[in-house]
Amino acid sequence: MTLTHAEYKAIANNIRPNGQAFIDGKFCDASDGEKFETTNPATGQVLANVAHCKVADVNRAVAAARRVFNAGTWSRAEPEERKEVLLKVAALVRENAHELAVLESLDTGKTINDCMDEIGGEVVNFFQWYAELADKSFGKIAPTGPSALALIVKEPAGVAGAVLPWNFPLVMAAWKIAPSLAVGCSAVIKPAEQTPLTTIRLAELMQEAGVPDGVINILPGYGETAGKAIGLHNDIDTVSFTGSSEVGRMFMRYSGDSNLKGVGLEMGGKSPFIVLEDAILDDELIEHAAMSAFWNGGQNCSANMRQLIAAPLVEEFTGRIIDRVKAFKLGDPLDPATDIGSMITKDHKEMVMSYIQSGVAEGAGMLMGGESDFPGHFIKPTVFENVTPEMKIAKEEIFGPVLGIMSVKNAEEALRIASDTDYGLHATVFTQNIDQALHMARSLPCGTVSVNGFSEGDIKTPFGGYKQSGSLARDNGTEAIEQYLQTKTIWVQTKNT
Ligand code: NAD
């Protein structure tokens, strides 16, 4: 249920965020007592002093996670038991959704409506869905002759590490925690340093739901300390990372430099939104174009920032998208009337502004947008026309509200430009021609292709990237649990009787 601005502000005034780490069932400070501040990017207000976890804390958390894994309390519990506990987590998240959403909005600068959708919707759904999978996933039996029985058995991988980004903090935590715990792993989670608060609050709810001590551990901290220690730990069996391709690359190296742990990577993108000549240019298409670019202020890995529009439609498309984007309201993220909140940090805002300047310098036509004088780190939704493939704003992930319109001659040119990138996360195609739609969908080298609408899919469909947007691992769907499972063959010689 949506509340009013005043009601959300009242919740915000009463929140006292917990900034402690959660290790082996206890909230605690970092071993050396160090802390760092987390602030509200929309106001600069300090929200909490947070435990600055480092190697010693990661070691403590992994030891606890290993102890409980080996004891079998969770890893060998009846699947129905894990299911019940995770369903309780879902129920507690739902019960506390308003408070969690306000906390998320304060810590990220995201709009309260998005936070409500993500937490009251997606996070609850994640815990429910993977809870239900706990007692519904089976192994296989291979065909053999009568002298053998060949069982293909899935076992929890052990201790799972996860290192998370700041753009969807609690959703990303749920993406990793729900499937890993459902199959019986213990987990060691590092939220992004900018946005630790909802993941710490989740630990309180997980404890209340009955997750045993040591099964879930939350380590707020920085990448170069806690993140690296997770990547390099010799007793973590698998690590799932979401963030930039640059850091994803490091996780591959950490694995090679330590115990060759499994590495699942979900990384950046530069996704195209393609409108072919026969597409129906109606309000629905424009809404999808606008949301694909400006949802979460463009701080979205699958944001469709390269909009490749068939030449005869470019003028009309440009006029209509400008009209739509002008209607977006920037403002207090806790106001349900706000569409676009703050960028995550001052540095990030400056980085996005430097891309806007480079677009102007390279000759793209800036039609609207730029810096906002609203206090905090706000940038107005920005639209460029006449973008060409070699421009920096056409090639690099901006991770901010900067949409570039490119004119294309035909489907083949659209396909060529769309594919000419190191990324491969997502693409959208609009066309009335089913053959053309399927040709594009099959040819685009990316993990998700959305036809006649912008969508990342849903919980049932795997999400991840081709090329430098991902590894072979996938989040979501039944595919996600593969990141947290080992496969064992049990070959039983049988006697004919
Ligand atoms: P980032 O790579 O800077 O940080 C992600 C996480 O890695 C953080 O927890 C950070 O502390 C940690 N980290 C940073 N340096 C590290 C190091 N040297 N060793 C170990 N850990 C380290 O990314 P970000 O700025 O938080 O997020 C933005 C990026 O995430 C974008 O590129 C975006 O596309 C991507 N992203 C991808 C998906 C997806 O599912 N594909 C989803 C959300 C975000």
C-alpha cells in the first residue's frame, strides 16, 4: 500500500539504522573497531556509522559459515525446514516493507515508489520463490544397463560469498541470498559501501525468522578490504558478484590466486533499444523508451541508453520522447510524486556530468537535461540526438540519466551497431514483423532480448550477460541455484538377481 509523503517522512524520522556487521548470529563491530559513514545522497545527512569490516572479520564470518555448513544444521536440514524459514523471511520482509523501503530510499536516493516495488514486491517474491524451490528440485538418474544405477546428485557448494552493488541493494542481496540458502549453502555477504543499511536490517529479520547462527553473515565494508578478502578466501567455495566489469575481472583473478572458487559475474551493459521502421510509434512505445533509460535515474545495468531508431521515425520519436521526459519530476525521493531521485554520490554525479560534457564536445545535439540545481546529487534526465557509434556516450556505460538517439537505415545496420560493443546484457526490439523480431532476438549477442516492450523478464527467467557483461552464471530462475550447487555422480554397481 502506498503511503503519503508525510507518512513516509514520519517513518524516516523514527528509523534508527543499525550499522553493525552480523557474524555468527551476533551484531558486532569490526574487529579493529573502525567505522565509516553512510549518508543520504539526496540531503548529505549522515544516516549511520557502519562497521568497516576487513580481512579479520571476513575470516571470522567464513569460519562460522563453514562450521555450521559442516555441522549440517542448515545444509543437511530437511528441505521443508529451509522452505519454512525462508517463507518466514518473506513474510517478515512484507510486514516491514514500508520501513525497509524508506531505509532503502534514504540510503540510495532512489524514489520511494521504486523502493516499495522492489522490496514489497521483488524481494518478498524472491524469498518465496526460492523457498518453494527448496523441496522441488531433483537430481537425475542416468540411463544404464541393469548392472548399474547412476545417480546425478546436486549438493550445496558450501560457503557462498557475494559482493553487491549499490543500485538495487536489497534486491541484489535477495538475488544471492535466497537461492544460495534455499539449496543449503551458508553465505557471507558484502553489501556496497554506499548502501549497507537494508541488508543489515534483513539480517535482523532473517534471525527472527529462524535462520541458524552462521548461515547468513553480513559484512559491510569496502571493496579493496572486505570485497577482496572474500574473493581471495581459501575457504569460500563459490562467489557471486554483481557490479562493474572492471571489478568482475578482479574476481576471476582472486579465484586464480586462491582456491579456484567458482565465480559468477553479473556486470555492466550498454544496451540498445531498437525501433524498426514498421514499429507502431504509440504512447506505449514511448513509455517503454523513457522507462528503459530513466528508471532508477539510469543507474541500471540493463538501461537502454542507445536508442537506435529507423531513420523515417527519428523526428517523430525524438519529439515524443522529449515531451514524455519533460514530465518526469525530480525531487525528494520520499515523495511518492517524485519520478527521479538523486545520483548515488557526488563523485558519481561528476562522472555522469563528464559524459554529458563529452557528448556536447563530440558534436551530439543535447536537447534537454544536464545538472540540476536541486540540492543533493541530482541530474536532470538528459537526451542527445544525432549520436554516432564512435562517440564516447555511445560506447561506454554511463550509469546515469543520459539517453542517446541514433538514426539507423535498416534492421541490419541496427543489428551491426547494437552488437558492436564489449557488453551483452540486454536489448529491446520493436517491430510488427514476427520474422524480423525473431531474427533480431536470435542474432543479438546478449542475455535478454525484450520484444515490443522493455523488460528484464521476471523471477522465473534467468538474467545475466554475454561477453563482458557476465560469466556463464545466471541470476533468477532455476538457473540461479546452479551457482550454489556441486554435481556429484554416484555410480552403484548392481547385481542381477
Ligand atoms: P563496483 O564494481 O564498483 O562495486 C560493486 C561491488 O564490488 C561493491 O560491493 C564494491 O565494494 C566491490 N568492490 C569494489 N572494488 C573491489 C575490489 N577491488 N575487490 C573486491 N570487491 C570490490 O560497481 P558499482 O559501482 O557498485 O555498481 C555499478 C556497476 O554494477 C555497473 O557497472 C552496473 O552495470 C553493474 N550492475 C550489474 C548488474 C547485473 O545484474 N548485471 C546489476 C546491477 C549493477
